[in-house]
Amino acid sequence: MTHNIILRVISKFLIPPIIIFALYVQFHGDFGPGGGFQAGVIMSAAIILYALVFGLDAAEKFISLTILRILASLGVLIYAGVGIVTIFLGGNYLEYTVLGSTQIAGQHLGILLVELGVGISVFSVMLIIFFTFAGRGRP
């Protein structure tokens, strides 16, 4: 792979705004379009761009498959954990209203936590899939 200086410079300028936009989509998801799934895909697209421009080895040094597997499990644990907490607080599974002092506060907290779990899971699973397919020919 020849190293194209223009791609490297442009991607160094593009990756931070992509990550910031992913965070905006993540934390604005309960107020408008977006949420965990979209944010996870956008965030993973930034890392995939990094891998395409700087190489797969550099991207795996940035975030390893072991960390991605832990993050995928953590995202599912956050999602399921919110549901289990709502059961222990006397509600149904994922009944957010029992999480806060008021129903609205509970709904906002519940949605934020569930979308965070989804975002972490989608981000990590997308990168696991990419790293697995991109690294097929390596020993």
C-alpha cells in the first residue's frame, strides 16, 4: 500500500469531527433522530477510515480485538442491566419510569443508558466484523 500524503492529512482533519458528530448523535438521540445504533455506526466508520488510510495494524494498535470484545459485552450488559434494575425497582423489564424521581426523569435516564449500551455494542461489533474480514489473509 503506497502512502498517499493527501489522504493522510485529510483523514486527520476528518476523523475528529466524525467522532464528535457520533457523540452528538449518541447523546441527542432521545430528543431527536439518532441514538445508539446510528452513533455506533458513525463512530466505527471513523475507525474504519483510520484503518483504510493508515493500515490495519495501526488501527489494531489503537483499539485491539480484545478491547472490542470486552466493549461488545459491556454494551449488552448495560442494556440488560437497565432492564434488570427496573425489575428490582418494582417495574417491568425496561420500564424506565421507575428509574428517576419523576416519570420523565426516569424515562430520560433509561433511554440514555439503553442507547449508550446499544452504541457501545454496535461500535464494537462493527469493528470486530471489519477487523475479522480485513485481516483474513494475514498469518
